[in-house]
Amino acid sequence: MPRHTADRAGVLALCILLLVAFACGGGGSRYGLANLVVQLAAIAVLALRYGAAKQFLRDSPWMLRGLIGLTLLLPLAQVVPLPEHLWSALPGHDLVTRAYDAAGEAGWMTWSVNPWRTALALTATVTPLAVLVGGWTMPRHHLLLVGWMAVALGIVTVLMGLVQLNPAGDNFALFEVREPGEYLLGTFANRNSTGLFLGFCVGLACLLPAPRPHPAVPWLRLALGLLLVAGVVLTKSRTGLALAAIPLGLAALRGIGWLREQRTAARSDRQGGGGAVLGTLGALVLGVAVIGGLFVLAPGRVGETLERFQAKDDPRRFIWEDALFAGERYWPAGAGIGTFDEVFQIDESLENVTLRTAGRAHNDYLELVMEAGLPGLVLAALWLAGCLALAWRARRSQLAWPGWAGGGFLLAIALQSITDYPLRNQTILAFAGLALLLLARAGANRRGEGQ
């Protein structure tokens, strides 16, 4: 197959995977069949991009390969059967021992108290892995095209969400909604995920190189960015709105650099300098108009978003208290990735029990303590260090700003994980894979990235 034909097939496969993840993967673990569709698409991409996978194993930074290997190894180790004298000695497994004794059974058991849950959690990693591996050998212009497609999906999310903002909005939601018509969701079941995704799109819209240079590009960037930020506000997601500061801050830094370039050009061309000034002033006027229009057209929704920052009766703090207590039971080994919902109910305080189960810790680090213990925390710290190293290495790459847009999204995921669980749906996992791909390609700083 000719090289250009293979490149086109690769970008088409990656785009289809992201589209499938966008359409089907935003519901979380409650929608198993939809998640299966995404994972089957990911497996198909890995099969089609077998050559890219081999080159990734050969050429990608050793640090990235090591992190991926450890991430896969941890749940795999948790589902390997162990002899009774080993698994019964693990912290928290005394309950499993009692259950075996009551049933009159004995024998081998896994590190995880529910290996099927852990194996299911392991399968979720195939989606970001397929995006990362499938795009590794992709030419730079194709990679940027995929990034612009993500921006287009962000616009689709906002437009779809505007339709949902009405009393009959449940008719347009892909997943079950508790308060139909109250907030913008797009293709997600969780508004925090919607706000997080739109924040990533803001960063891409502001930092991706334009396919072709044009005087209207700054105006278009600003218009897209403001539209996406307005979508974040309408999600009423506190974390989404706060974390939008990351891509906006990166955009501001890039804008300052662009203005300096224009001033340098103005010294040699007075007319060109005047055009740059007019363009900047026009962009500012457009920004003020869009933000002002949002307050005029939807003052109530903007006010409700801001009022949510004053919430003092957040029930998550009760879940955190019980999760921390449960984490101590299984420390330092953990109960097994994916087992939170089952093991948490054992230690949930009676005064905190409601008609609904917690489902999640609403803090992925506490959940990681319960499920993976010390190894999980060490792995999370290594990922943070690895992404920081890639971001530092990216400063000399022609893909620096797109790479930092991806790094900003990964940072937003890490911060939102303090009060939520962003990586628990296939859509965010897929676009986290894209973000890591952008950051890794910039951090690898390979020859020919400028092509």
C-alpha cells in the first residue's frame, strides 16, 4: 500500500474511533453495550494500525512506554490467582476468608476481591491506547486535522446542548438525565465531563496551527473560544468553569507572543502594524459582545452557575469520610481496581446511608487508595512526573502549543479528579488519549515534525 494511502487510512480510522467514542461513550459504566461499541472500534484501530503499534514500541519515549506498561501490569497482577496463604494475608481479605469458610470452600483467589470487575476496568484502557498508538506515525498535518475535528465536535456539543436547554430537553439527551432542560450536556451523562471536554476544545481552538494562514484566523479563534466557553458556563459545572482557566491562560500566553510578532512586523511595515492593532481591537470588541450577550440572553443560567460555587452542603464530604476509612482497611495493597461500589458499602456509615448507593468516591484519588493502594498512588505520581517531563521537552518542538493544549487537558483531568471521576467514561478516555498523543509527539520532538 502506498505511504499516502496508508496515512489517509490511518487518519480515517482514528477519526472514526473518536467519533464513535464521542457518540456512544459518554454514559459511563452504567451503559455497558455503548462502551462495548467504543472498545470494539478501538480494537479494530489497533488491528488496522499494527505497523504504527510496532513503530510506537520502537520509537516512543521509553518513559511513556514504561508508564503504559505499569498501568496495564497493575490490574493484570490483581487478577492473577494466588495460593490461599498469600491472598488471605492481604489487608482487608479477612472478609473473603470468612465467606470461603462459611461456604466450606478453600483454594486459590486473586489479589482483587472481585477479579471480574478488575478485568472489566482493564478493558477500558484499550480506547486511549488505540488513539495513542494509532496516531503515533501520523504526519503532522493529519494530526492537526484530527485536533480540529475535536474542536468541531465541541461546537456540536454546544449546539446540541442548546437544544437540550428546554423543559423537553430529555427528548434530546442520549443518556438518562435527572433534571432535563436544566443544563447543557451534549453527548455526556455528566455535566462535569461536558465542561471538561469543552475546555479541551477551547485549548485546541486557540492553540492549534491554522490549516492555512488568513487575516481572519485570530477572529475565528476568538469566536470559537467564546462559543465554547459559553457552553462551559451553561453546563453549570463548577469544576468545568474553574478549569477553563487552564486553556484560557495558555491562549493568553500564545496571544501575547502573537502580538509581539505583529509588533515586530509593524516596525518594517507600518500598514501591517495598523492592521494588527485593528484586528486586536476588533477581537476584543467581539469578545465583550459575546460575553455580554450571554448575560443578556441567559442571565438566570449564568447566575445559577455562579451560585453553585457557594454550595456548603455538598454530600460528597460524607462519602469521602467513609471512603478514607474503607481505604485504611485495604491499605497498602488495595481491594482491586473497579471494586469500589462493592467494598464501600461494607464500611459506609449508617448515618450516611440513603436510598441510593454512592457508586463512586467522587474523588478518584481516594478511590485509587481503596482499589489500588500504594502501588496506585505511586503510579499516579509517575504519570504526573512523566507528563511534566514531556511538557518541558515540548518547548523546542514545532508542536509545542498543540502539545501544551493536550497537557492542559490532562492537568484539568487530574484536578477535576479531586472532586469527581472524569476518566470513568469512554469519551473522556478517548480524548485523553488524543491529548497524550499531542503531548508525547511534541515531547518526543522527532525529526520532520515540521512537515
